[in-house]
Amino acid sequence: MASELKDIVAVVTGGSRGIGLGIATELAAAGASVAILARNGERASEAAAGLGGTAPHLGLACDVSSSDDSAEAIRAVEAQLGAVGLLVNNAGITRDNILLRLREEDWDEVMDVNLKGAFNMTRAVTRGMMKRRSGSIINISSVVGITGNPGQANYAASKAGLIGFTRTVARELASRGIRCNAVAPGYIETDMTAALDDAQAEALRERIPLGRLGTPEDIAGVVRFLAGPSARYITGQVLSVDGGMVI
Ligand code: NAP
């Protein structure tokens, strides 16, 4: 089905590179009109211009940690592309350190982008979705939100928080025709994981039953499925896409 998202306007936060760009590309291939939001608006516009499909796309500067920015971005998307039917909360950052060295600002920054950012964006789209009694929200969590990970107390807490947020939004909005699910990627090859040296990458591979790190496309296909009609009876779920790392 190459057009199952035809007539859907999708917003992908952090869609200018990495997993988000993979998701934006896949949604465009499924027929969606895609708005890519990132702090660097120029890169977001370039990424949007490179998406395929026949629907129009858009790139905009937006810092999801700001509620004003988030609301303004959704207003701009709706004015230019139409009512938002799909939101993918993908924007995320790491500020890793062991607990004793983790600074208050490292904690706050990660929470503000990864968790509050999803809240800001979700709040900005839900009123319209509720009126139309239709919509889908997909949050990009992480396996470390399920297992924890030394050196990532802030990041793991934000990703675990996203799971609680997903389940709550799913329960609150199901009666309004809105689904909310999460994807929990394992280790995916992007800028975020580029700092791994060969030995670290090899050690990781040994912990992954399918024997390789993931790619943005591995996540994008699952997001496309969750966004589409085949997943119409799925809400409040967390789907791990990690090569079997957490079984
Ligand atoms: P990435 O390559 O570092 O890309 C991050 C994206 O988020 C960029 O487009 C960035 O653009 C945007 N972004 C960062 N801060 C933002 C903000 N405040 N407002 C709006 N956009 C912002 O990251 P990735 O590896 O693709 O990860 C994407 C998501 O998957 C994240 O939520 C991450 O936690 C999650 N994840 C990744 C992995 C992995 O192994 N890579 C594993 C599990 C989960 P600007 O810099 O221009 O803002």
C-alpha cells in the first residue's frame, strides 16, 4: 500500500536527520504531507525539500522545549499544509554522565527536550484532533527507558516518562478517536551514537541477538505501520525495535 497516509498531514519533530529523517522519508513515501521541525530551520527546510512523494512538505525552525514555539509551529503547519493528523515526537538529546557528575542543567535540558517537548507538541495538536475525532501520536522512547542504562539517568528517566505519557494520552483520548503509541528503539546508527568506538560497537553487537545495530529505516517502517490503517486497533503500546536486545 503506497498511499495509506494520503491526505494526512504529519509532523515529525527532529526530522532533519537521523531517525527523524528516516521517519519523515517513510511517511512521505506512504503519501503523507510532512512537516519537519528542528531548531535549525535551514536544515529542516533542506530535509523537507529532499522528501519524495507527491504531497507538499515543509521544514520549520522550532524548539520543542518551548511551549510558545511548539504552538506557533503547529499554527504555521496548519496554515500551510492543513490540519495535523499525525504527530511523531522524535526530537531528543543526550547529556550523559554518571550520576555523581550529572549537573542539574544536564538533567533539566534532557527533560525539557525529550519529555516536556513531547507534552508541548501533543498539547498543541490535540485540540484540533479532538474536534475532528481522529488523530495519531507516536512517541520515540528508547529501550533504556525500559531497562535503565549506567551514565544515562536523565535520558533513561525522560524516555521512561514518555512511556507513562503515552499510556495516559492513549487512555485519555481513545474515546475521541485518537491513538497514542510509543516506539522504543535499541541502538540505531545516527549522529547520537556516532561517538561509539569500534570496540564499543562490537560489544554492543554481541548483546544484540540479530547481530547488528539498527538503522533509521528499521524504526521508520514501524512508525509507518503504527500510523497507518493496519494499526487502527492499537493504542497505548510500546513497541521495542531493538534487534532483540531486550527480550
Ligand atoms: P540525532 O541524530 O541527534 O537527531 C536529533 C534530531 O532532533 C535533530 O533533527 C535535531 O535537530 C532535533 N532536535 C534536538 N533538539 C531539539 C529541540 N529542542 N527542538 C526540536 N528539535 C530538536 O538523534 P537520533 O539518534 O536520530 O534520535 C532521534 C530520537 O530517537 C531521539 O528521541 C532519541 O532519543 C531516540 N533514540 C535514539 C536511539 C539511537 O540509538 N540513535 C536509540 C533510542 C532512541 P536540531 O539540532 O536542528 O534541533
